[in-house]
Amino acid sequence: MTGADALGVEDTHGILALPGQTLIASSEGLGWRTLFASRQIEQPYTGYFRACADHLIVMHLSGPVRIERDFSGERACAKVQRGGLFILPAGRDFGVSLDGTLETIHIYVRGTMLDAAARELGVDPATLAIMPGLGVHDPVIEQMGIVCCTMLAERQSGFFADAVARILAARIVAAHSSAMHAASASAAGLSSDQIDAVRDLVHRHIEEAITVDSLALAAGLSPGQFARRFKRTTGRSPYQFVMDARLDLARDLLLRGAAIAEVAVQTGFTHQEHLTRMFGRRFGMTPGRFRSAAMH
């Protein structure tokens, strides 16, 4: 990225341009590319603002003060204490009414940062929904707000801003988004239908290379979500599950008198030695000894 990619005041909702607002410091001109921050004294106002491409966090540095918010006719009102947060998702028009003088820090986080954080946390960004908040408290975000105040005062470079942006993005995804509900829903693990779909895929393609991605697709989940929920449900990792299925089939084929080399091919092992090694770990003997013992 170049300096032209830096977030600036023109990328915000324009609250700083309202009459009576007193700017204390901002990241304008500092080259921050993933974050924009401004600290100001706000006077009472009522306004309606068009959506921005990035996510806004307003942290109250004084208070309490009464705030009313309007999202497309959905109104909420709260007396927000010092440290309270106003969280506004990207792409949302909103109205706000401030009843008293208030010191705040506004922090805009690039939407792409939240997409990246979602992928890291095993969430599909296309399905991610950020939940608006009014007067909520979050110790992680509040701490990052204090850090931003320090960075503005010290005119810190974008290197530090990028680190804060990553922390904020991860926290918003983890604690203030639909991912939080998805995590609760995943606590019970996979459904019986999802387990059946995975088992069917393994049985139909057991002689082929089976990836976690293909198993996750069968269950309708991202690979990260699938691996966690699968382990929670079965007590085994996807790799262990596939390996156990291969070894169970190898045992059955050996009991029918199949040649060891052919068993290795039919059960998806890379070579006969691989089958022998894994079979010994599971059953305590080589495939040859197992077959001999079964024949007597």
C-alpha cells in the first residue's frame, strides 16, 4: 500500500464537521492504512449520517451522557457511562442524538481487517454480521481505545496502528458479531445428519486422498469450524477418523483373505509399509500376522 491508501477524515461519517465540535487530535496525515482515529469534544447535536465502508467504534472518555440512536427506525436510548462504547457496523445509515457535552475517541477499522479476522477465526466473512452496540462495555476494546489516545498524542506511525486494528477486528468478530452466536450453536457439535454426510464421503472415497476441506464441505462448514466441532462430537480429529475408517476396512479385507498389497491400495494407504505401520499401532500386530491368526 502507498500513502494514498491511508484512511482519512474524508472516509468518516463527517461528525467532526458538525458545528461546535472541537478536535483534539487525529490520525490524519499519519499514514494509518487500517485504522482512523480522532479524539474530540462533542457538543449536543442531532444528526443523520450515511453509511461508511468501515466499522466505527466510539468510546466515551467522559460521561455519563444520554445518547439516542436510530437504525432505520429501530431506536435505542441509553445513559452511557465513561468507557461505554457505541459500535456501528459498516454499511449502515444511522441517526444519533447527543444530549450533553462529551469527550470521545472515534475509531474506524477497515472492513477488510474484519474479513481477515473472521477467516482466521474460522468464520465465513460473507455470513458475518456485526451487531450494533450502545453503551456496551468491553475491556479489550476500551484498552485499545486508551492505546489509540496515546498513539495520537505521540503521533505514532501506522505500524502500531496496524497492530491495534488487528486486535480490534478480532475482538469485534469474536464478541460483537454473529460468530458469537455461531460459537454457541456449535457447542453441541455436529448434527447426526452432518456426521452421516461425513461418514458417507469417507466410505465412498476411502481409497483417495481425503482432505479436511472436503469433509467440511460435506458438513456445510468452514474447515476451522468443522475441525473444532468434529473433535467435540466424536472425540477424534478428522485425520484420526479417516485413519480409523481405513484401518477398519483393511481389517475386514484381510479377514476375507485379500492380499496385503491390494488391501493397501483399496484403503487409501500410500504404500504397503504405511499400512503395516499404522495397522501395527492400531491392532498391535502386522497385517500378515493378523491374517494368519484369523485363518487358524
